Amino acid sequence: MAKHHRNARPSSKRTSIYDDITNKIIAELEAGRVPWVQPWGTAAAKAPLGLPQNAATSRNYSGINVLILWGAVIQHGFPSQGWLTFRQALSLGGNVRKGERGTTVVYADRFTPEDEKKRARETGEEPQAIPFLKRFTVFNLSQCENMPEEMVAVAPPPPPGQIEPKVEALIKATGIDFRIGGNKAFYVPSLDYVQVPPPAAFFEPINWHRTALHEISHASGHHSRLNRDLTGSFGSKPYFFEECIAEISSAFCCAAMGIVPTVRHSDYIGAWIDTMREDSRVIFRAASQASKAADWILSFLPDDQSSVDAIEAKTSIDRRAAA
Ligand SMILES: [Zn+2]
């Protein structure tokens, strides 16, 4: 980075946010808890399974904010995945309850220092902006009062038996070459295909769907799709980074579809902690890439009208599995 950027105001603040959040995530991992796998469906988790959402805009939070907000929901036993800023609560006719403490989320922004603008003017070059993180404070919907009733209402979970065909239709809709067979699940970047053992090989049937979403997450990184670096050889840093992305992406996809996420590679946790200790931005990058992967995958989610297609997809997968 150029010399004149060194003392730019946001950089010291930026470092501390990265460090704060990374240290929290390392502490969780060391305590045997994985931030993208929360105890959904237990007494400890009062909120329904799902991605955190801004209750005013209905937009899902993404990247590291999902991990931050899931952590807060579990830590404080909040019953909702809906979040609002102080002003948003007011604009909806309600308010944050007195004495409630907010949760800090972050947004990537860019800042162009005055001296850089001056330099650019003098040299005729484009001014270089410095990326930094902006903090925002949000409150869980349950920390607010006088909110519109429809906002507080919780959508019922998807009926049993409807999740699996939806995942299978989704896999088909991505167009990824998805093969069933063998006794190992993997993605081959050079040949661009996924292979997953037949459903019968899984002790818990839903683990087939979790595994499929993990491998589809890898496939989302192919150069014809999101173009991630998939060249890392086993045990290398790029390898562990891509595995971290696939773990988080499949957790986001699972949560969005009503499947409780699990960890596929708990034996990689040590390597992830080491990488995060060396570089406090790595989990931010992994979570951001994971959100992009999950968004790409979920964009193929069939709407409820396509349930016929979903049933067809299920039949075709069962048929191939039997072969
Ligand atoms: Zn993997």
C-alpha cells in the first residue's frame, strides 16, 4: 500500500474489528463450537432455523454477519431471526426496549482520503479507495416493542417430507454434472463433476442432502461459475480455505431450506484456527465467498409451483441411485 495511505483514519479501526470478530470465532472453535453450526432445534436455540434477516427490508444478512447474528441469537436466547437498527424500529412505529444492548454487524465500505484525492487530481490518475469495515448496531426483533403484529409472527417450518425433494430439484436445476455412486463424496474441478454415494450409504438419510450441498458448494467455484481458486492440493492453505467456504456455504443453504447444518470436516478445525490466527481477515473472506456460493445455489430453488418438477427430480435421483 502506498505510503500516504498508512495514516488514513479508518485503517486502525478496521484492524480492530477484524481482530475482535476473529478472536471471538477462534474462541468458539477452541471451545468445540462451530459458529456456522448452532444447536438449532434444541432448548438452547429459541429462534427458528433460518438465515438472519433485516425485519424492515426482508433482506438476508450475509457473510460474517450471519455468523455474528447466529452467535447472538444462541448466546442471548433470542426467539427471532429478525433484526432492526434503532431507527428502523422507530420508522416502523415501534421502538427498541429501554436498556437493551445491540449487536454489532459490519458492512464493507470504501474510503478515499483527502490527500489521495489531491494526488489523483494532480497526476490525473484514478483515486485509490481504501476498503474498510463500517460498524452498525442492530437489535433483535424481540428486543423491540410496539412492533407491527405481522412482523413478530413467525413463519411455520416447512412440512416434513417437502425438504428433500426441494433439495433434489435444486441440485438438478443447477445443471451441475451430479453423479451417484462409489463410497466417497467429492467434486473434481478439472472434470467439473460431483459424485456422492447412493442415499442408502448414509446412516441418516438427510446426511445425503447435507453432503450433496457441500459438494455442490465446491462446484459453485468452478471457473465457469463463481471462479474461485480450486487448485489447492490436499492439506495446503488454499485447500483448507476452499473447504471452509464449502462448509459455511452448505450451512447457509441448509439453514435456508430447513435442514439443521452439521460439520462435515471437523478434523480441519485445527487448520482453520491456525489460518485465522495468522490472518484476521481470512474468516471474513471465507464467509463472504460462502454467501456468494449459497446465493448462487439458492437462486435455483424451485418455487412452490414447481413441486411437480421436484417430484420428477426425486424420482430420477432414486432411479440413478438404484443403478
Ligand atoms: Zn469439501
